[in-house]
Amino acid sequence: MHTESNYLISYGKARVPLYRVYAKPLTNVPPIPESAFTGRPNILFAAEIDTEVFGQNFLPAYTEGDNTNVVATDSMKNFILRHALTFEGATLEEFLDQLGRQFLKTYVQMERIRLTGRELPFTAASVPQGEHGFGESDVLFKRTNDDFTQVSLTFERADNTLLISDHLCSRMGLQLLKVTGSSFTRFVRDAYTTLPERVDRPLFIYLDVAWKYSDPAAMLSSYVPSEQVRDVILTVFHEFVSESIQHLVHEMGQRLLTRFPQMAEVSFDAQNRTRDPLGESETDSRVKVYSDPFPAYGLIKLTLTRKQ
Ligand SMILES: O=c1[nH]c(=O)c2[nH]c(=O)[nH]c2[nH]1
């Protein structure tokens, strides 16, 4: 006996790691004033891929133990790795676009699929180059815990074609500390307020930024590299004297919408990780020491959508 229920179900494989070597270099990226980034060699193309299958036709697997419409998640892992070998593109967006279409073409059992890719960041080692000083190795790469690209694409069937029904591109995990040139003053003061007004504070933020294209096809034809998005964020933070994180992310969002006309929307998740001042030099007021604050952190969000 089962109680009559509504079901929301999905299944898939999470965090399939792949390390593809000698992928196609990314070249001819149009330069922007805030960034030196115009491409990358892709000697090492490393990412983690998640698959999530949605629909109702595999509900019998849950309710009756009938796996007729279930694709083993182990096969999904093999499918991803096999296609990584033949991938001829240069971006995570292209890889997920091809992979999503191939999944739905191969498996009629899948109604809708969401693929998420997270770059595993590596940087080329800096090595001596004879008389030319130091330069980037073309064989040795160093795994970093740096910020990274993340892309999520959802594919579904429509009549006889496949379409991207949702997408989100992002740069995740930025951790930025600006030592001077940020303030936070004139906020509500009452019996609960202990925070002093700070005209100049060392602003430390954790930041994720995400964007959507007006037309998802522009992801391939008019690609926005997350490295350039990161560099726009760094430039704005460097230049702008903000009154708050709210003020800062708004300025970043406006600059991104101006710089990239193909973006329809940009959104931010910012955490305030500013440290508490613990000491100041008596001889040089620029010299200060900070330490960890109370462990809870401020959370600031913003979504900017281009007006039609
Ligand atoms: O930039 C900030 N925004 C806030 O909303 C806030 N609140 C707070 O205590 N410190 C800060 N800093």
C-alpha cells in the first residue's frame, strides 16, 4: 500500500573529473580595457562534470523498482569521458553544449538533462627560459585553489529539435582583500549598534558572479570568458571607493552590462569577510594589524537585469 503522492525526481552522476590534454587553444577573444586576457592554450583542460536527468518516465524505478527507463549513472560517467577525448572545442560552454545534445540524441529515455561543469584550475609553472628570463612551462601545471569558471546548461526536447531551456555562466570563489579605499558609514544606529563607522576599512569579500546571455546561442558565437569577467571585477574593486559592498557590487554589475552587450543579466553573491582592527602603528598610521572577526558573515546579493 502506497500513500498517493506527488513526485519530484532526478538522478545523475556528480563530480566526474576529467583531465583532457591538448584541447584546442582558445584564440581571438576580443580584448577589453580591463583585461590582458585574449585566450588560453588549453594544453590542460580540466573540469568536473555533474549530470542530472529530469522527467517522469523513470518514476517506476522509484515506485516499482522498474529500471527500464534508467540509464546507469556509471554509463553517464563513461559517456562524459569518451566525449572528452573527441571534444574539438575550446571552452567549457562548448563542451557542455555538445555533451548535452549527444546525451539527448543517444538516450530517448532522457526527457531533460542539466549539465554543470566546474573548471579545475591549474596555472602553468614559471620556469627559466634560457636568455629570455622566466616564462610559462608548456608541460608543467600547478593545481591552484583559485577562483574558477562554472557553467550550468539545461537541455530539453521541443518538437524535433533540442534546445537549451536554461543556462547560467559564472566565476566562482573570488576572495579579494582591498587594504584601503572602502568605507561603511551612516547606517542605522540604535541600541543594538556596536559597529563603529569606518571611513576606511580593509574590505575582504568572498564573491561569486553569474550571468545569462540574452540569447543562449551567443555563449558559442559571442563568448564571454570568465577570465575577463574576473578582470572587470578586479579593476572596478581596485578603482572604486565604495560606501558598502552593496555599492561595490552594483558598480561591478553596471560595468559588466556595459562591457558585454550580450549579457541579459548579472548577479552577485558576496560575503563580507572583513577583519577587525586590532592595532595601529604610532609612527605610520597606514600600518595596522587585523584579526579574525566573529565567525558569522554579512551576505549581500544583487541581480541586475537589462531593461528591454
Ligand atoms: O558593506 C557592508 N554592507 C553592510 O550591509 C554591512 N553591515 C555590516 O555590519 N557591515 C557591512 N558592510
